[in-house]
Amino acid sequence: MKGAIFDLDGVIVDTAKYHYLAWKELAARLGFFFKESDNERLKGVSRMRSLEILLEVGGITASDEEKEAMAKEKNDRYVEMLASLNKSELLEGAEDYLKKLKSEGVLIALGSASKNAPMILDKLEITEYFDAIVDGNSVSKAKPDPEVFLKGAEMLGLDPADCVVFEDSQAGIEAARNAGCGVVAVDINGVLFDADKYVKCLKDLL
Ligand code: B16
Ligand code: MG
């Protein structure tokens, strides 16, 4: 491993709980209850695609303009909820593992679908560990398309085959495979497959 490419939500921090609360509020305003089990379908998925899934669950149709407004409403609320996000919410072992890789000379990139990723890294005070950041602002094709990880490897100046991706979503694992990277699944619930290695959290790698 010359390069390590990390997904954000579910690997470094659990932002999924805030995504869920913000989507649930939007659903309530639209007149339906959005279940936590349905929220599983939104993990690793882009903001717009997440909204489409939510509307499908609620049986609601909306114009593109209305969808833009709804996505903004949800994101404004989500960002508000992240106002007090800090280091204490880093998942177990995340910072120590980043430190370990740095000390071993491994290059580090972020490969996330989130457009809020740079702000989240700043709040967690871990931006300094990253040699490259690929997020929802810089990719056009969602996982399982390999774009996010190919770009990450390219920004690190490495061959994808020399990079290992750390992912908590099945679409992300497939994206890593499609990119030709190695892949470690961060799999709390034991539901992921097709990875090279499985851990519950990054602490297991220390
Ligand atoms: P945003 P990841 C993903 O992060 C989340 O898992 C997913 O639930 C979210 O919809 C997506 O980011 C977009 O996030 O609305 O902040 O742009 O797992 O790819 O780090
Ligand atoms: Mg994730």
C-alpha cells in the first residue's frame, strides 16, 4: 500500500445519523415518516439520488426545481446540525490510523460523495493528514463508478493498484474494485462482501 483512500461517512465519522435526522425532518414536512431502515439506502449515495429515494419512499413526485429546493432545505438543516461537530465524534481509531500511515510514508486521500467533506474534515481537525481530497464537488459519477477513487489515486500520483480504499458501503467497495484498488470494508453489521479484508472500525488495523 503506497496510498490509502478513505471514504468519510461511516469510516472516519458517523455523519449518517445527522443525514437521517435532516431527511426525516424534510419527510415530515412533506407529510410522511421516513424510517431508519430506509435511511440505509442513502449511505454513500449522492444528495440528489438520496432525495429521489426519499421521494420514492414517500410516493411523492416533484419537478426539478422543487427537488433543488428540497435538497437545499435538507442540506441547510444538515449543516446546521453539524455546527457543533468536533474531534470527539471521530470513529474509533480513525486519527491514530491516519497518524500511523503518515509515519510509514503512505500517501492519504479522501474519496467521499459528500459536498460537505472539506468542512467536516476541518471540524474534526484532521485536514492536515490528507494529501488529496476528492469529494462530491469534484466527481460527476457516483459510486460504484470508479471515478472518485481513480481521481484520488491520480491526485496522489499513484497507480490505483498501489492504493487501498477504506469503505463502509457496498457501492463503494464495488467502485474500489472497478478502479483496481485493494479494499478494506469497515463493516459493523457484517453485511458487506467482495472486500480483501473486513474490520469493525479502523482501530482494528492498529
Ligand atoms: P452531502 P460518503 C455520503 O458520504 C453519505 O454517506 C451519503 O449519505 C450522502 O448523501 C452523501 O455523502 C452526500 O453528502 O449531502 O453532504 O453532499 O460515505 O461518500 O463519505
Ligand atoms: Mg460511507
